Amino acid sequence: MVADGEFARAPFLHDAGDRGLYVVARLKNNLPELFAAAQKRVRCQSPHQVFRQGKDRVEIWDADDFDPGETLRWQTVRVIRYRQYQPNGKVYEAYGLTDFPPHRVSSRALFRMAKSRWEIENQGCNDAKNRYGFEHICHHERHSLLLVWLLTCLPLTIERLIAARTRCALPSSGSCSCNSAWEGRCRSTRTPVENSLSAVLGLSAFLFSSS
């Protein structure tokens, strides 16, 4: 399971472990003691691996013996730090933590998992915010997460049902003249059921953004 740093807290990590899931989470100032210890160690070390990811040059530091502290019931914490150098001169650096043992997942595979978080960010979070007006999750406890995702799935499912029912007919130009995907080919062709679903969609989005 790949998660943002806000999820890197003992209750969430323990819940994942109880379900047989390993976690790869972003490490930043939300865990200040562990973050400071990781920063202090890598300053004095050369990267453990250097490789090419497409046109980018990647450096990785990987250590699995960090203290989990008093709240986390892991035996140790594995921390990875990477630097990614792009041809345009930009450098991206990030830290991550995991309970994956080194014999199960290599440093390079762990890097790819950590980078996959941006797929979630760009294809999920940004899409939900920019297209649907949703805001960030306010709480990260188990019941809050379940409630938020159920509320999220409701309007998204309704929106896709309406889009499938009243799919736009593209003109020869290849561009759609409708205001949005769920409005369909023509407002006048909607059935009462579709009008009701549209009202539920708008209400659900309003309640979600106001919560």
C-alpha cells in the first residue's frame, strides 16, 4: 500500500499490518524525530545505488534499522531516500518509510513504489479536486476514511451512470458542445430519473465539500 505522509501514523500503519499489507509512505516533518535521524545519517553517506530511470539519474540511500519509537509496534523502520536528476537540471528529493524487508523488495523496486504515489496524486486527488471540486481529507482515522471514500464514490458513480445514459454525440469537428460530460446530449432529453440523479450529484458534491 502506497500512502502520503499524512497516513504515516501508528493507527493507520497498524491497521494495514493487521490486514497483511505492507506500507510505503512518504516521510517528512509529520514524524520529526525519524525524519531528523534519517537526514543526519544520509548526510555522511554516499548513495547505496545509482542507476538510470529513463533519461534521469537516480541516487538511493536505503537503511532498515531505524528506531520505530514508542507508538509504532514495528521492530525497525526501513527508510529510503532518493534524489532524481532530470536532464533539464531539476532535482527531486524525497524520503519514504516502509516495513518491507530488504529480502522482499529491493531498493530500486521501493523507489518505483514510492514514485507511484504521484499517479495517485495526479490521476486521483488532482482530478477529484479540479473536475469535481472536492477538498483534501480532513481526518485520517479508519472510520473517517471509510466515510469519506463512500461519500466520494456516491457522486462519482452517479456521474458515470448519467454520462453513460446521455453520452454526447460528437460533431464532425470532434469536439463536444455540451457543458460537461454528465449533462448529456441535450437537457430536454433527460428523463425524470436523470433529473433526480443530477440533483443528487450536485447535493452530494456540496455536502462533501462542506464537510
